[in-house]
Amino acid sequence: MLATTTFAASNSNPPNPAHKNSSQYPPFSSNSRAAHIVSITRRGLLASISIALTPFLTSPQPQIKNPTHYADFISLPDSEARGLFQMPPPRLTNRYFLVRAGESEYESLGIINTNPVAKTSVDNGLSEKGKKQTVRAALDLKSMGACEGNCWIWPSITQRAYQAAEIIAAVNGVNRSNIVPEYSFLDARGLGAYEGKKLDSISEVYASDSLSPNIKPPPIDDGTPNESVQDVFVRVTQLMSILETQYSEDTVVIVSPDSDNLSVLQAGLLGLELRRHTDLAFRPGEVRFVDASSIPTYKQPASAVYKCLNPPNCN
């Protein structure tokens, strides 16, 4: 510890340097003021320096012109914060158009094909009928003014969905750089053991969906996932979270290879219970603007005992 001594004025004579016995410091006299011993530690020294330099190192804080508005902003509920997306959302920052791609080659043959391994296969591309359906969808989007402003097209990387996105972009004058391929969240719903069966057998899956969104199709060992409605709901919710975080006041055209992605997504956005997603089924090449007025008339589910208290999250 360092110590410094300070003295006040004194009436005593100054020390005589000629005398060897003279003290280094002036002697205390009876009428001299009391000496003050001030202790200085390293911590105190650093604190003093920081206090002295603070006004020069800190930038002035911006003034809040409307403190009431600012307080309202920072006190928003977590569910309304950007990036924390919940279904149904309290609001949407973008406009959304949902498009199902036209008929695929597999669908033209009446065969179910949902294995993601084959999603980029040419056989998963648009059939001749599917191309015509997609052109009509692109013209519908143009007549609706979907891409008159800033427009982004988000297709599944599945062959028919990406082909549909390219047709939509060409008809609506959208730059190809605005086509953003989605690699997993928009995959066609995996139907498990129904893979390779006739397309009409999908009605059995929908019969199970109407009972509970957690019922999965029977599994299979060829790599095809067996997804419940709830599984699809998780995927499309993650997709919407990305879109609502990445864009603001833009138009987003979502292009799906199948109907279930879009019907489950729309049910979630509108607050319908997920068992009713088949009421919102999309035809190949159908375009739909996300609008609350499009909620269909309620239909009593097959199970009259089952009640959904928190749509769309129902077990």
C-alpha cells in the first residue's frame, strides 16, 4: 500500500540543509495544522481513473420521443415477437399464396410415391396434364396480382414442385434468383406402407386423420417415412417460422408437391383443428390465397365424443 502525506502551512522555519541532523520533513509545531494521511490502493486508483474517463468514452444515449410507445414495444408478449412463430399466428408480416404442383408422372399412373429418395427423379416431374395445370396456376397468380411487388417463390426440391416454380416465375416475370428451393420442410407427406399402392388407397389414411392427427400410416422398411398429420404440422410450422423471420411485407408463393402440406398449413394458419385438414384439400394445380374468410363450414368429426379444446393442436 502506498501512503502520501499532505501538510498545511506552518509557522516553523524551513529545514537547514547545512545541518546533517535536520529532518527530511519539516518538524511538527504546536500551531501547525494536523497532517492528513490518505491511503491509496490499486483498486481505488483504477476506479478514480475510470470515473474521470467515463464522460469521454461513453456516447450520449438517444432520447425517446414517445416513452409510452417504447414501453409498449418492449412489453410485447413473447408470442408476438419476430422469430417466435406459433399457430395460429396473431398476425402475418407477409402475403402468402399456396400452390399445389400439377399432376406428376406417378400420379398420372395412379401410384403413390412419397419416398424422398426419389423426389428429384424425372418420374416425379410434371406429366403433360400437370404442365397444363401448372400454367393455369401461374396465370391465376398473375390475375390475382400475386407478384406485382417483391415476390419470392418457395418450392419443394421435389421435381414437379420445382418445375412448377420455374413455370410460375416465367409467367409472372419473377427473376430465377427469387426461387428458393426448400430441401425438407415441403417434402410430400410420407405414407409408409402405402408407398407404391394405388392412389385411391390414400382415402384410408384420411379416414385415420379424421380420428386423430397423431395416427401414423403403417411403417415400411424401404426408407419411406410414415408421417402423421402432427408430423407434417411440425414441418410446415418450421417453414413459416423461417419465412416470417426472413421476409417482411413481401409476397411468398409456397409450392408443394402434394396436398397435405398445404391443407395442414392452412388449417394451422386459420386455427382449424388438424383433423379437418382434408376439408382444405388442394387439387393438382390449385392456387389459394391465405385468407381467414376461406374457413369452410364446420363438419362434425367421425368421433362425436372427441372434442378439440385448443385447435389446431388436438390429440
